[in-house]
Amino acid sequence: MGDFHQHGSITTLHGLYEILDRGEYLRTLERRLESYSESLNMALLLPCLYRDVKAAQALKGICSQIARVRYLRQVVVALGGAESPTQLREAMEVFSEVETPRTKLRIVWVQGPRIQQILREMQSLEIYTGVPGKGQSVWLALGYLLASQESDLIALHDCDILTYDRVFLGRLLEPIADPNSDFEFCKGYYARVSTSERTFKGRVTRLFVVPLVDALAELFRDQGRGELEKFFLYHKSFKYPLAGEVSILARVARGINIACDWGLEVSTLSEVYHRVAPRKIAQIDLAPNYEHNQQELSAHDPESGLRKMVVDIGKFFLGYIRSHGVPLSDSFLDMLGHLYYERALVFIKRYSDDARVNSLNYDRHKEEIMARHFQDFLWEAAERCRREPGIALVPSWNRVLYSFPKAYERIFRAVEEDNLEARKTLRIKGKNPTREDGERSIRAGERSGKWQGR
């Protein structure tokens, strides 16, 4: 249950609706969104791994909820980890439920030969395309959405949410969809509590990002580095900075550079910081609770689990600091590591007290050990950061088009042809596009010049 408190430089939109009748609230919310959709095209971007398609536990519930909304113009799935046309068809069959006469479904087959050929062409032009992962998949799907030019507002959320419903989606979109709000970017947040284990989740957020950002803001305040202090106070304003749920105006999304690793969420917040006025940024409480599949620590494997997540996030923040004139000397890193752990212990005490008064289980000793691991991973992040030339972000689509003017046309055609072929052996409800439909769309784009000069 939310409160009224406003903290930091951005607007917080609380979950006060929870005191109301949920059914009545949902009906009112969707009526508003349907009225907004008469003049504003809304799209949903879903990064999804093929393993999520096979597991299907969360995904089927998500699709059944999306299928019932009447305000989306497009649903675009960024499908990673699918190695064959058969696997693409399996994904198409699962997601086909969301397609209606009003809502168009497209799947961006990231590992497909057409998309991979486009990536190779970009690489031959020395355009950095990142590495396979969620960030690259989101970037490619965003390229298709921008190429289609059928959406003014784009929402993004993951496909492994076990507590998903239509209120979640509607609240993610409304702050920007409402013409009276003036917001251009919105970040979701929520509680993370396991109902089966009766304990807190979200370990990397609670035990790493929150105390690290707090430590960095304090450190740069004491050093008189006002701009860096302001940057980290901005990050400190977000209640759940690693949440995968955002909504953003398409015209803003065109200029966003994207991280391909676990730094995706914090790098996106940083890109928005430099491109959007604080008064046009919001965060919204999406749900009373949020459950999804979680990662293992993987302390002995640097390329998986929470270790990789913490290292990637740490690399981004340390790379940002270095790019703003702060040398990553041993003395600075030693001071930061100790300050981080000191702040982590303060937060762990608070989490322990919070859990106790809510009758939740909390292993304070285990959490302190986890924070000690994270302190070691922070040093590992620093070592990697010092060996690398800079922050590796995939360039915005605005930037890509300068070097590869036909990028929109190529990615649009690739996705349309992949989807056409996948549908040939499936019975998909709604209007199935034909090759002639795709060719007409491409020819219309060429005539109108919609892919030029973007």
C-alpha cells in the first residue's frame, strides 16, 4: 500500500487505488486508456527467451491478460534463444492469443538469419551491435517499432511475471498516455516478497544498488562534485531501479543508447537523466507484490547469476564516474568498497526491522554475507572497467541511421517476412498478413520517405 511521500527529483505515483474496489478501478482505468488510444497509438514490447516459451507458466497468464485489453496498437516480442523456424512457430502459437483485429502481433526473431545478416552488415560498418542478451533483443525490437511508425508510446515489461494482471499493464501506460500528465518516461516499482517463503526478494537492488548509490551520492557530496552528486541522487530517487518495467515516448526512445548486459536498467535511467527534464519523469507503483523467477548467487562463476549481474551494474556506474573525470585509483576504490559495505549494513538493519514488524522471515547473517560477496564483486567490476576503453552501449537508432540509412527498411522487411513464414503453418486468429501486405507497407514507406533522415 502506497503513501503520499514524494522524495527526490522525480514524481512518485503511489498505489492508493488499493483501498478501492479493484474491479471498478480496472474498468475506469481501461476506459481512460481506450479513450486515449483514439488519438495515441500504444505498443507493448516484450523481451522473451525461448525457455520462457517452453516453461509457459507465467507467459500463458500474461498473454491471457493482454488479450483482453482494447487499447494496444502493437505487441512486439523480442524473441531470444530461438535457434530454428520451429521454435519461432512455437513462440508464435503461444503469443497468438494477444492478436486482435485492433492489435497487431509481431515477433522479432533475434537469432533468425535475416536479423543476423542485418547485424553483420552493421558490424561491417563499425556500428557496435552489442552481444546476445536482453539489451540487444530490446534494441532490435525497438528498431522494428520505430521503423513501423505505428506507435507513439512504448511500454516494456518482462515475460516471467507470476503475479501479472491488466491493472499492472494499464498503470504502466497511463502516466504517459494521459494527455494532461506531460510525462515522457515512467519507471515501474513494486514490493518483492515471496508469499511461499515469507521473505524479501530483490537482493541485488536491496543489497547492492541501493547502498552503492547512497554511498556514491555521499562521497561526491563530500568531495564537492555537485554534478555527480546530483546524478546519484537522481538514481536514489527510484524505489526499484532494477525493475524491468518502463514506458517511454517513441520520440524519446529513438535517442536512447542501450546496454546489452545486466546494466540495461541503470543505463536506461542514466540515458533518460541526460535527455528528459526531471519534471517529465515518473515512477509508479504497479502492483501490491511482484514475483518472478530469480537468479542464483553463482559466486564461483563470473559469467552467470548474481555475480555477473552485480559486476555488470558496477561496471556501468564506475565507467560513468571515470568518464566524468574521476580516476579509478586503488585508494578511491578501497574507500568506495568500505563505504558501500558500511551503508549496506545500515540498510540490512532496516530490512531486518521491517521484516520483523511484518512477520516475515529474515536471515540477517545471510544477508551480511551476501553483501560481503557483493563488495568483492564491486572490486572485480572495477578491475574489468579499468581494462576496458569505456562504457559499451549500443547506439540509439537515431545514431544508427546516420551510418546505415536503410536500417529501418531492412529490419522492417526482415521481421515481416519472418512472421509471414511462421504463420504459414499456423492458424492465427485475426487478420494474417500476406507478403503483398508487407510489400505494400514497405513501398508506402519508401514513397513517403518515412525511413529517411530519422
